[in-house]
Amino acid sequence: MTDAPALLSLDDVAKTYPGGRPVLQGVTMRVAPGETVALTGESGSGKSTLLNLAGALDAADAGEIVVDGVSLSGLDDAGRARMRRERVALVFQQFNLIPSMDVAQNLAFHARLAGREDRAWTDEIAGRLGLRDHMGAYPEQLSGGQQQRVAIGRAMAARPRLLLADEPTGNLDETASEAVLDLMLGLVRDSGAGLLLVTHSMAIARRLDRHLHLSRGRLAPVPAPEST
Amino acid sequence: MRRAILAALWSHWRRHPVQLLTLLVGLALATGLWSAVQAINAEARASYARAEAQMGGAGLAELHAPSGVIPLATYVALRRAGWQVSPVLEGPLRHGGRVFTVMGVDLLTHPPLPAIAESGADIAPVEALGAPGRLFARPGDAAALAGRDGLPPVVATEAVPPGLILTDIGAAEAVLGRPGEVSRLLVLPEQPLGRAPLNEVAPDLVEVAPEGRADTARLTDSFHLNLTAFGFLSFAVGLFIVHGTVGLALEQRRGMIRTLRALGAPLGTITRLVAAELLALALIGGLAGLALGFLLAGLLLPDVSATLRGLYGAPVEGGLSLRPGWVASGLAMAVAGTLAASAASLGRLARMPLLAGAGSRAWSLRPRGWRMMAGAGLVLIGGGVGAIALFDGLVAGFVFLGGLLMGGALLLPPALALVLRLAAGRARGLVAQWVWADMRAQLPGISLALMALLLALAANIGVGTMVSSFRLTFVGWLDQRLVSEVYVTARDDAQGVAVAAWLETRADAVLPIRSAEIRYAGAPLFVYGIVDHPTYSENWPLLDALPGVWDRVVAGDGILINEQLARREGITPGEEIVLAPDWRMEVVGVYSDYGNPTGQAITALDVLLRHVDGVPNQRFGVRVPPDRATALAQDLRAAFDLPPRAVVQQAGVKAQSLAIFDKTFVVTGALNVLTLGVAGFAILTSLLTLWTQRLPQIAPVWALGLTRARLARLELLRSVALAAMTAVLALPLGLVLAWALLAVINVEAFGWRLPMHLFPLDWLRLFALAIIAALIAAALPARRLGRLPPAQMLGVFANER
């Protein structure tokens, strides 16, 4: 962990879903600027819920979450939307591109939404992600790996302070997975943003600066390699 | 931010142009059919208003004599007593097979007449007032009158309503051959104080306030309301397309909207922008609809004008003008309709949780949803029945029809779901089970289109049964009413006497057709006088009568009235009516009189002549053996140099009457066909828009071994089966609609009740049409499916992974 002030901090965060089942209990963690953190855990351990809370997609029941100095607990729906628009970017397992927009439009979309479109930067990202030859293509015409590269490009083009990625390579084969991860890590490190990445893969987790593990809604020691 | 969101929302339409086109066409059709009817109504009403305004005197009270004729002495007495009144003499003028209305006014005392002031003719007052005077008529009418002997010079002017000849009262007396007569007196606005009351000066006259007069606008109100109801039905059917397309578009964009929100677009902004987008599309579709409506109204207006002239003698000109109010109301309807059709979808969008699944929800209607739909349908039907049970009048009738149709439409999907569930339970074989189950799964997506089809079919059956029942009754009634073999019209009374004398030895019987127009209960009443002859007692169509009805009529001891008058005034046989202060008669029977908007009565000729002076004696019905009718007609024409139209045989009159009848329902028929067309289009658009959702359902079955060709055939079969089931369910709904039209709407709108006849062959034809419409609608998606490359089927699995 670096000594810089945390970009993302969770203090004693808890979340219970309707029906009374606790999903997260007493989670405290930090992500510093420029730091890449992997979050692993078995299915149902609360990884995606934690990511939703950090990304201002959902509200915690207890504890405090601060993103880039702003406490999420004091924000209404509009404030959360602004947070997602201006400081955070999300990359999903299902890509979640806009199917009726082409690659160029998808890439620039989040930045346009945030009101800070930078064509040169978007163009550079497209080049680094190998998408320049596909700028006029629609998502349905791309492979899964290409679609995820567009999703990463869309997130990075918005120059977020914090990137949250939920199983970004979960739908990709091993080769594509490696390539996408390389590109994402390269862009994150160059931009100075923080990254919290949810994954099932220990191999991916090992490539990041820090590795956290969730078990039954609580942070737990990272399992030994042979147990995964 | 808004621009980025709008760009994302708009990109959906760019990638789905057929869906966009469907939405716009649905809107255009809905607005087009509605605004066409509105344009026709507005044009007709403007014609009535123009006619009234051109004639001056609008809004003034009038003095009427129950006998229809005010003696000159009474007019003079009123003037001497200080009454500021202006006389008007009206009467028909037959010329060249047409009947013109001559309206003679006192040009010196009558309120300003725009019809003459705006005629553009440079006529000195002395020329219009002094002999022979001037006649003012529309250019077409003026041309028709040209060459007729004995008429003053005719001035052509656009400022006079069609079919009317306006002139000074002196000239009118000469033209009509009614010197010293006055039809009515206008009570001028400026009256002296302390004038003698009317019952002292002229106790025979009654004062009729302007709102009490049965003017053209009021007479035709029911006709326009009927047209409006049809327009609204078409509008509703068109909105089904809009509802379906908007709903599907929003369902397809759920994933996109969730992504937009995840990226930071606020839900409120998205909802407002979707509403704004729909508003813009509503305006575009509405404008296209207005263009379509204007075109359609232009095509239909001549027939409507003919109908209004034939039914009510209402003056409607052929031209159509673009009115700002019409444009505004058409656009308002398009916008209101779009918002109403989209309200549920927009509501779902506004409440959509951020973390919910992106999958389609529109097609996941559960049994509880069906039950709620059925409940709502039953409530609507119950409301309609309640309206007609508790209230009288045309509006209650239409509330009943609306409740019945909308309730029936809402009951359709639950009924189909039930039928499909029963069928699936009895299906043998895997493919059959899958087909039934798949139909059930597809039902929520296509149910709106099927509801539109149900409405169109029910309207077709209902209106078709009404019109055919009406026609059948009308034909039977014509057979009863038009019994004489030959009908003759003499040029004048003198010739009438000569014709009757000539026929005396050549015909079995000569039946005079003599009538006079009087006022009864503030409206015109035509009283006919008949002679004693079995032709009447054997044939005349009586609906209700006292014993010995014909003996009493010919003895001058009773009077028959038509159904319209009986219903309007609530008169039943046995009651007495007062036709003039000294003319009271007991009503001894009621007869059917279809197609006539005014009151009519029949009594003995002697009685009529005793109470009304100057009853024309020009028309006769002639009884001869049918094989001698043609020869007699030819001899009559030759003997009196009568034009062909003056001597007509029974068959000719019937053909003419039926032609007028058929023309009356041309507009109804056109709207019927258009509504069915819109419903067919709704099915096509539903199937096309469902296409993208069908692939994931079909691909696994294809992978399991069913060929694309077989799947395509099953696709066709499925649509046909659903349309056939809808058509079967539309039949009872259509028959109830027909009953309501015949027993409720017709009685309220026209004053007559018709017996209901059933026409199973028409149902079969309509059933076949519905099947053909479904086949055509399903053909395109089925063809696509049959030719779909396997790679695209496989793509479904790739996308799902």
C-alpha cells in the first residue's frame, strides 16, 4: 500500500439483502491512487455487492464509503449518478456496450456524458487497444475480447479517478483474457487511476499490486495457492 | 450530458428503422383516420354556419303558424300593433329533376344579407325589389335554372348556399305561385316598448326561440356523432400499434438504459428525454397523419355531402379547406394518444431499479396478470351496461359501446391463454406440445395486435350486420311503401287535374300524393292526405295500431304518424295531437319511415284540404296491372309532353332509393375497411418487432432437429391459429355491437329501431379476410426464418454464452 491518501476507503461497511441475509459485514479496506487491487472470493461471498457499493450503484446499510474524498452515504440518487459519471468508471463481465452505437461512439460515450470528451485521448486509447480498424463496427459484429476492449476503452476515455472492474475477463478465453488484462493494467498505470478488480482467477490476482479475499461477506486471509 | 443520452436513445431508432417506421405509420394512421373524420365534420358544420350567416336572421326568434302558412292579414296586424317583424316565404321549386328551395325575404326590413351584399353583382336595389326582381343562386344552380321560362333574371353568386334560391318576397310569391302568403316572421332585434302581446294580436302564432328551432346543425348532430365514433375507433386501433411499438422499443432499450445509468446518467433525465423523444415522434407522425387525413377527407367528402343532402337536405359544399384549429386538434390528439399509449411503458421506465436484470419483462405476463386483465375487462363491460341501464341518450349508448369494445378487447388475451393452456394439455407429440407452449409464450407480445384485430373484426361484424339489416328492412319497407306501378308528377295543379282525369279510365286506381308542411313542436311536419283504397290497408308498414285503423283514417277520424315523430315526442296510439288550434286528431297508428329525418303524418285527404289551403295536386300513384305499366307510362308522357323523370315506374323509384341508401353508407364502409387494414398492419408490425425476440426461442428447437422450413411453416400456422381464434371470439362481440347499434344508437340518432338480421356468409367472408391478413402478416417473418443462415442461428448460442 502507498502512503498517499486513499482513493477509495470502506470503513466497517455492511449490506443485507431483503430477506435478512447479510452479504457484507464489517468490511474495511483502502485503494490508493495508482494502486491496483484484486478482490477474490467464492461465489456469493459479496464481491459484486462490494463493487456495486464502491461504484455508487447501491447504498450500504452501515459503515462509510469514501470515493476521492466524497462520502457516498450523504449522496442522493442524483449525487450518486454524478459520482459514477465524473469520478468512477465501471467495466462489467457482460461488457454492457450500447448495441445501437458503433465502436467510436461507444468509446467516447462515458467521456461525453461526463462533459470532458477528448478526441485525441480517445483516439490514443483506441490505438492502444487495437480498435482503430473497427471504429465503425457495432458491438454485435465484434468478438467477446474486442467488445471487452471497447468497454475498457470507454471507461478509460472518461479519465476516471477510480476504475472498478467486475470479472472483466470472465467471458474471454485465456489468450484474449491475458491481452485484455495487459491493456487494462497498462492504461490504469499510465493514467494514475486506482483499480479494484473482482476476479475468480488467482493468476490475475497475483499480477495486481495487492490481493484481498472475501469469504462469507468478510475480508479473510488470501487462501494458499493449492487451495484454489 | 443530455446530448450524449439523446444520441444513445436515438441510435436505437437508427439501428431499428422498421420499428421507427412502424411507430410513425401507426401514429399517422391513427391521426389520419381521426382527423379525416374531423375535417369532414368541421367542413359540414362550417357549411351550415356559413349558410345560416349568409341568410342573416341567425339568432333571431321567429313566429310560426302551426298550419305552416301565416295569412298576410296577420302580418299586417302585427306591424300595426308595433311588432317589428320581417316576413319570409319559403317553398320548393322543382326543375330538371332537382328540388331547389326558394327563400323570399323582404329586402327592406330583413336583417343585412351577406349573401346579397357579398354577391359581387352590381345590382341597384330597385332592380332586386321591382318587377321582375332578381334571383340569387350559386353559379352551378344558376346554370341549372338558365332557360327556365317565367323566372326573373338569375344572379350567380358564391355567397348563397347550394340548392337555395334567394330573392325578394314579391318575386318569391310569383315563382312559387303563392301570393299573399308568409311562411314565417323574423322578430327583429329592435322592438318598441309597450307593444301588444302576441296572444292578443295573433293568437294562432307561436314564438320560437332560435335555440328551439330544429336547424340543420342540430338535425345532423347524430350523423356527425356517428362519424366521430367511427373516427375514434380507428384512432384507438391505430394507438394499439403505437402502444405495442413504444413498449417494445423501451423493453429492447432496458439494457441500454441500465448501462446509461451505470455510467452516471440520472434516471429522471433519461425518463424526461424518452418522453421528449416520444413527443417529437408524435408530432412527426401527427403531421404525416394530418396530411393523410386531409387527403382522405378530400376523397370521402363528396359522398358525405351527398349523404347529408339526401338525408337531411343539409347544404354542404364539395371543397375542403385547411383550418388551423383542425391542425392543432389533430396534433393534440397525436400527442395525447402517444402519451396515453406510452404511459405504462414510461411508468415502468421511471420505476426501473438500477440493479435489476436487463432482460425483457414485457413478455413475462404471469397468470395473475391475465386475471387482472380479465377483471379490468369485466369492469369495463359492467360500466358500459350500467351506463345504458341508468341513462338514456346517445352519449350513454356510446359509453356502452366503448365499454363493451374495450372490455371485450381486454378479455381476449386471458381467453386465448386459457384456450392455449387447454390445447397444450391435450396435445400429443413433442412438436405439438412445443407449438402450443410457444404460442402461449408468444401471446403477451402479440396480444396487443390481436386486440386491435378483435376490435376491427367486431366493428366490421357489428356495423356490417347493422347496415345489412338496415338494407334488408329498407328493401322490404320499399316494397310495402312503393306499391303503385307508376308515379307521375304534373307540372302544375291544372295539369294534375287533367292527368287524373285522363287516368280515370285507363288505370285501376289513381292515388293522389298530396302533402303540406306544417309546424309541430317547433319542427317541420309533413302531413299527407290519402283517399280510401285497399292499397294502403293491404301494404302500408304499421308498427303499432288501434283496431280498425284504416277505416278510422279514411273516415277522417284518426291520423297515422311516423316512427320518428312517435319516438321524438313520445306519442303512442290513442293519444291526441294538436296540429293547429282547430285541428286535433287522435293518433291511431305508427308506421316505419326509414331514411326520413323529419316528422310525417297521414290522414284523410278531405281532412288535410279542410285545414290547409293550397295543397299542391301534382303527384299521383297509379295502379295498373304490372304488364301494362310501361305502356301507360309512355302514353302518359306522350299525352302531356312530360319529361322522362316526371313519369317513373316502381322499379325506377326503388333503384333510385336504394342507390341513395347505399351512398349513405359509403363512408361507413370505407372506415370499416381502413380499420381492418390498420389491424392487419398491427399484426405485421408485431410479428416483425417480435422477430428479434423469436430467434432465441426458435434456435434451440432448430438445433434439436427441426428444419428451418418446418419452423417457418409452424410460424405461419401459429399466426393463422391465433387470428382464427380471435376471429371466432370477435363474432359474439360483433353481434352485441350490432344489437347496440340497431336498438340503441339508431333509435337515439335517427329515431327508428330496426329488426336485426344475421348474415353468416358475411361472417365467413370476414373470417377468411382475417386469416388472409394474418397469413400476409406472418409471411415475411416466416420467409425470413426459412432462409435464415445457420450461422445466425448459431449466433444465438454464442450471444447467450
